[in-house]
Amino acid sequence: MAFMRFRYADISITSLWFNVSRPGYSHKNHVHPNNILSAVYYLRGDAEAGDLVFDDPRPQANVLLPDVTESTEFNAHAFRVTPKPGQLIMFPSWLAHRVAVNRGKVERISISYNVMLRGDYGFDRAHA
């Protein structure tokens, strides 16, 4: 958490769970409320096992969607992470995400968890 430069007294893992996604499985768009960071660590998966997908959270980004000749990171409205064993992905808990359909023959297996800061909340600039 040092890279975020937040002031806090302690850190708690508020929840931890295992995910087993069989071929044909997916997971709908969701967030992890009452947490600051969420993470997924892949134990098993491959290019066909279903990407972790972060859709652009800005409602205005979908007002104009021109057709593209090629999808790139600069014109995409979603960021996709292909599961690779040993890979850890951390993201803000407010960021909606989903898991694409596992179109492979291998189960995607991961461990996920949420993290919350403990201590005094707020910041001095909030007082006018």
C-alpha cells in the first residue's frame, strides 16, 4: 500500500475466496463495496480460460463509438487481462469488472481478496 501514499493505521484483508471457473462459465459485471483494493491471483488459466475485463467506467465514453480498423489500447472501451498462472492483478474495488466466458478446456483457478484500510478516514482539505 505504500505506493498509494494513503495515511492509515493498519490494513485488513476483509475477504478471501477461491474461484474455479469451468469451461462455459463466466461472471457478471460487479464491484467490491466497502473495500479500497481488490485482487486476483491466478493459479491456473490460459488464453481461452476467460479474460478479466474492466469496462470503461465513464458513462460519457459511450456517447460516440466510432468504428475502428483495429482494436488497440488507445481506442478500446475495455481493458482485458488474460489469466496467466502466477499473475497478480490489483485494482480499485470501485472499478466494475467481469470475467469473460471460459471457452477453453481448462478450469481457470484463482484466489481473490479484498483489502480495507483501518484508522482515521478523511482528509484535512474536506474542512472549508
